[in-house]
Amino acid sequence: MSDPTLAAFCDLVGSHDPVAVAGGKTRFGLGGSLREGTRLVSAPEGILRHLPEEMTVQVRAGTSVRDLHEALAEKGQRTALPERGGSVGGALAVGENDLHVLGRGRVRESLLQVRYVSADGRLVSGGGPTVKNVTGFDIPRLMVGSLGTLGLIAEVMVRTNPIPPRSIWLTARDVDPFAVRDSLVAASAVLFDGRGTYVQLEGQVGDVVAEQALLATLGRFEEVAGPPPLPLHRWSLTPAQLSDEVCMAGAGDFVASIGVGTVFASLPQPRATVSPALIALTERVKTAFDPTGRLSPGRDVLQGRP
């Protein structure tokens, strides 16, 4: 292997005992606790190559999302990865979208290429900056949300997108949040907390002004510093479930991300019934990637779905 840093990470992971990547531990309990005796390792860090003109960045998995975004901001760019104190690899392994997903895109779609250490200690690469057709496993998409159960992410290439020249938050009472979402073009977030609707508009100044004018026809919106406080837990709901008062009553205090399906709630979401077919498929994929079950043992990706 020509890269000594990745070679050292492969040696660190090894090929026998139970092992997992620690990351920033901001969502460490998602999917269940690691089995006792699991050895924790740290992924390599560092930004390798940023190509602003191609809107891609190659970065080691142990790099914090905050450090990555600070470096990208110097060139007027950012990524879809959520910035909550964790690492790049951790954000991808968890697979939760950023609050501003409507404007920045989904995490799963942002990962172009991944290099990970397999269960037998080998470095494996999947995807690429110009991949158009995929046969067999789509490795990058499988790794997003896998909670480190299929491979330990070492290095990735992700899409970047421009930081817009204008970004504002607005809020109004007694406005249908679904009507707001359907009416706008440049919204980066539309939130509803049961009392008011919050909207983040981003883009060129003229476009944001035009969207503000459109919002004025729907209700009395006022500019605010940012979104409402977000409760700890994340639920995944359909639009019909969001409209179900009984369902939402079980969430406690909540902030729903309209058009995304994510609800930030003060109470944990009851575990949904998983079909036997999905369980069987998940087990087959796990066996194909990790026959002995040594990678992040104890974690359940179905339990950890955001």
C-alpha cells in the first residue's frame, strides 16, 4: 500500500478481535451499545485535496466536520454533513441529514467515494468522482448510515456546494408549513414546532428578496436570528404522520423538518415494526461484509435508522 497513513490504520484495525471507530462520540449510542470488550480505534485525520472548481473534497474520516467546513469556507464552499462536533466519518456512518438539508442536499447523496478497512483488515475502495453507472453493491451509499457495521471508514471524497451570499431565517404564526414548503424555490429549511413556522432562505440577494415577497402573501413573517431550539431525539415520519395529532402528541415537544421527514422530539420515537424481508436483507448484507461480526458488534442499523 502506497499510503503509509492508511496502511497504519489497516494494521490498527487488524483482522481478528471486535473493533469499532470512536469518532467524536456525539451519536455514539445510536443503534445500541457496543458489545463489552470491543476495542476502539481512531480514524486518520487531515484534508487531502479540495477542488473548488469540481466541487469535491478528499478528506480523512477522523477530521472533524467543523475543521473541514472552516477550511472549505476559505474558498466559499461547504458540505451537506451536519456540524455538531463529530467527525466526517462519524457523520457519514450515522447518516443523519443536516438541518438545512433542503438547501445543502442529503448526506447519502454527498458521498462520492469511500475507502474503508474491511473485516479482514484490507483497505477497500468504492465509488469515484465521476461514477455514472454502478453494478453490484453501491459501496458509498451502503456505508452511509451503516454505523460502522460493514467497514471502518478511513477516507472519503464528498461533494461540496457554494456558501450563498445571502441567508436569513424568518418565522410566522398560523401559517400552514406545508403550503410554505410547496410555494418556495430556495428554502434551505422549513420547520414547524406546533405553534409557528420557521423558514431559512438562502441564495442570491435578488432571489431571497423575491422569496420573502412570496412569503408575505402567506402570512406575517418576521426575521429572526435562527431556528428554534431543537429537542434531543430524532424521529422519521411521513407527511401523513406529521399531520396526525395523536402521533405528534407522543413526541412531546417537537420541531418538524417539513419536506424531509425528520422530527426533532423531546421523547424517543417508538421502534417501528420491521418487515421480515428487510431484516433478512440486512443480515445478508452484514454477513457478506463482516462474516464473523467483529465490526461494531452490538449495533443494529435498523434500530439506529434516523
